[in-house]
Amino acid sequence: MKSLIKYGLGFVVCLFFASCSDEKVEFYNAKDCALNFSTKEVQYSYAKNLEKNDVVVQVPITVVGPTTDFDREVSFTVLRDSSRNVAEGDYSIAPCVVKAGELSSRLDVTIKYSEELADTSKLLSLQLVENDYFGAGMKGNDMASVLWTDLLVRPHQTTIWRTWWFWFGRTYSRNFHELLITVFGDEVEITSYYAVTSVIEEHPEFVRVATLPYWYAANRKLRDYVEAYDKAHPDAPLMHSDDAQYYSSYALGVGQGVSRVGYTIASTLDRRY
């Protein structure tokens, strides 16, 4: 009897796997697609824009799911409660679609300059919304923001800020930012040790990989500059500006650090050799 039960169960199991083997498992189809923002924040500084003209910034979007042979509309909304210092006339957003055969798109946001940006910033918060073509994607990745100001701001890019954080120090301030540009030129804002192949291929003009010896030398060059300046100006060493914040992790967002008001830049530099 036990043998009959055993063989009977085996036959049922075989039938189950045989039936399953003939079925194609579909992980996604067009109606199950979703959207995610590829970044949580896009920043723009007018500090070096002498014309102070309107600027188009791009917020990238990726599709979770397959391509289609037709264009698909992207739906989004502006989060008024999460936006800061923004009026409707401060920006405009172009209609957005994911084109046929593609798995990415972008929101083109036109930002406008105003004199109040000289001492403040504007923050526009966006959220993806479900429609007939897409779900809203993963919670957290369905939201992004655009920040613009006439002040220097900490780079939001994981590659750039992560490089500064590791090789120069974990405290950011506008004075520190200006110092880096003084020592290294504008290239410091587009050069990264942590760039990955996909980033380089997508933005060849934006990120290049510097070698390990380069960053050891850069670390030494910065500290030598600061030490020489402070020695020549013992009563007025290089100081962080009042916006200085210490970031325990490079992954912390802008403004999420701990205040470091009153710190010298020399006291926050890391030694890497």
C-alpha cells in the first residue's frame, strides 16, 4: 500500500513539472511596467552662470519592464507641501514620454533665475504618478527634487561628492568648495575616482576616472596649500563658512550633516598617505 502511495505521489509530481515545463513564465508585460527616478536630486548653481538665463535641467527616469512598439506617456505631479520657496512662475516642465523601443526618459525642467537666489535656494519636489502605461515604481524612487541657487552647493552626485568625502574630508562648506576650485580648477567638480563604466559611457564629458596616485597627490597638494596659507596668515587661517556640515556618510543628502560652524579647514582635512 505504501508503495502504491509513493508511486502515485511521484506520478502526480511528474505531471505537475511536465505541465509547468510547457508554460513560459512571464515576469513582466506592458501593463505591469513601472517607473523610477534614476536620481533623487538634481542641482544647479548659477554661481558661474554670468548670463543668469533660464536653464533646462534633466531628471532621468528608468522603466522597470519591457519595451513597447509605441510611445508611453509619463505622469507626474509637483508636491507643493515638499517644495520650498517655489512659485509656479519659477519653473516649467515639458510633457514627457518614454519613446517606443526605449527603457528610459527624462523630465525636462526649465528653471528661472531670480535675485533672491543670491542668498537662498529653491527646491521643486516631484512625484511619479500611475497611469494607463506605468505604475509608480518603488516607494522612495518615485520621488525626486530639483534644487537651484546662485550659491555654490555640495555636489549631489554620488561619484563626485563621494570622492571629495573620502579624499579631502567629510566636512563641506561653500568656502571649502571655493578652495577646491582655487587649488584644482573647475575640473575638481567633474573628476571622480569612483566613476563606473556605465556612468562614463552615458556622460563622457562629465566624469573621468583618475588614478589612485592622482588622488594621493591631490590630497597632499590640498593640505600643503592650506598649511602654507595658514602659516602665512596665522591670525586669519582658512575657515569653513557658516553653512559647514560634517557628513558621517557620503550617502547623506545635502543639509543632513552636523553643523561645523567655527571650524578651520585644516582641522577637517583627511590625510591619505
